[in-house]
Amino acid sequence: MKEIILFVLVSVLSVTMGCAQEQEQSYLTGIIEEVDEDNITMLIEKNKSRIGEPDKVWLTREQSLDFGALEKGQRIKAWVSDALVRLTGIPQVTAIKIEVIP
């Protein structure tokens, strides 16, 4: 009986901790090095994501985002989905939201 209670307790705690971690927003701040309609190469200044500590990152856009108004040299904050991080060469993540920082 103790083992069943312990199993249930561990399961509930695991689910609760997992949900709390998913609510944290991952973001990067940095300077746009290159930009086109679908991708941005960004030099990283601040990293609050799970992609490690690279100097630059390649952002792909979520379908609802438009990179058309962004320019090389702009400083941006990009909220990213780091659920699927591609680590070949420059790490690649999907941008969910982007804000230009003055």
C-alpha cells in the first residue's frame, strides 16, 4: 500500500513540475546579422532558453510572424519555442514573437 501511495505522489509531483516548466517563456535578445522573409541570423546578447550558450542563432518564423519589417543591425527580443532545437552548425529555433528593442 505504501508503494502505491508513493507512486501516486511521485507521479503527481512530476506532472506538476513539468507543467510549471512549460509555462516559462524562453527568449533571446540580440542583433540581427542577416534577415530574409523566412529566417534571421542573430548575434546573441542575452539567452533565456535551453539552447546552450552559442554566439549566434538561426531563427525560423512561425507562420503568423512576418520578418519583412526587420532589418540588419536592429536589436530584437525573440520569444522562441525551444521544444525542437536543431543543433547542427548554428542552433536553429522557431520564433513565436519578435519585438524590436530601441
